[in-house]
Amino acid sequence: MITLRSADARGHANHGWLDSWHSFSFANYFDDRHVHWGPLRVINEDRVAAGRGFGEHGHRDMEIISYVLEGALGHKDSMGNSSSIVPGDVQRMSAGTGVQHSEFNYSETGTTHFLQIWIIPDRQGVTPSYAEKAFPATEKQGRLRLVVSPDGGDGSISIQQDARMYVGLFDGSEKAELPLAEGRLGYVHVARGEVTVNGKPLKAGDALLYDAEPLVSIERGIGAEVLVFDLPRMQ
């Protein structure tokens, strides 16, 4: 079964400095049909105004991934990490026993547009950790590049969950497929552009949820940037 989750069906909150679209229940938005998909708990599409950001706050027992689409996102945390990520970078923070962090748009003029992704870990109470890595467009063009995995395979960033995240860029005749093993779930999120996935035309913000399906098939992109998740079922 493949279920469409259209962009305009998501939760929405506009705080002035932050314009956010929620694919899953988050903060004041709740939809009991969309609380999580397997361990995939949050995909927030956030636009942060110039000179604004998320003040210091805490997390526990969550894998938090940031993926920038436009601008830059400054990061500071209680582990001593301080960095700024830009489009193409993947940042992962394993909150574990607890971590404090802040995220900020230090630009004086431009908006930071990024995806905030949370994945429920398969174990609790791990030591908090941080990682980031740049994945050039050449590694994603016309193919699905593994960027997050449980074992750090193929140069990806490791997380505390049997989940994998791929990113691909698609234009014109470029195609890619990802097999899904029996018993696994899939999730496709279109970050930018337009694309056809398993025969369904999608636009930015649209998503597909896969249950008992053998394959994700991507084609006919127009400036498309696509995230694909290969997920276990939750016990």
C-alpha cells in the first residue's frame, strides 16, 4: 500500500520569525493518523528569518537530523560543538542521556530553509554525540545517495536505529530505484521541485508512505530533491 500525504495536508505554524510545516504531530499540531511512521517521528520544513533562531533547549533519547536546503544553520550544543551547516550538509545529534543545543540563522538578510528530522532510537540512555558531513551534489545527481545508516556504511553518518536515509537529485530522464525488504516501511519526502514516484506526480512538500511495498521508483524530475527513508516497524 502506498499512501499520499500531500503538502497542504500537513500541520502549519507561522510564528513570524519561523514558518514551519509539520509532516507529523508536533507542538500544538496533532493528528492521530500522523504521529510517526515506524521510528520516523518528525519532519518539519522550517524557514527561519534572518537573525533569528531556536534558543537553547534540551532533548533526550532522539536522533535529530538537520538538512539545509537554503542559507546556513548555526549550531551550538552542550557537548562543545559549534558549526554552521549549508546546503548539502547532513548534521546528526544523538541526544541520548540529554543535551542542550541552539540553532540560529546568523544571516542579516537571507532566510534559512531546512528540514528538521527526528528518528526514535532503538536504545535509550546512550552517550550524546554529534556528527556532520557534506555530500556533494555530484554524489546525489540521478541516484539515491545513502547519507544516514545504522552502521555508517558507504561513508554515511551513523544513527542509533536500523533506519536509512537517502537523498537524490533528479532532472529529466534520470531514474532511480530502491528495493524495500519484506517487513520494512518506506517514506518519500519531496524537498524541492517536481517528480514522479511510483507513478504518482509529486511536488515539494508531498510525501508517500509505503507499507508492504517492494520498491521505491523515482523518475521524471524537474529540479527535484528527494529524501527516501527505509524504516523498520516499531515493536
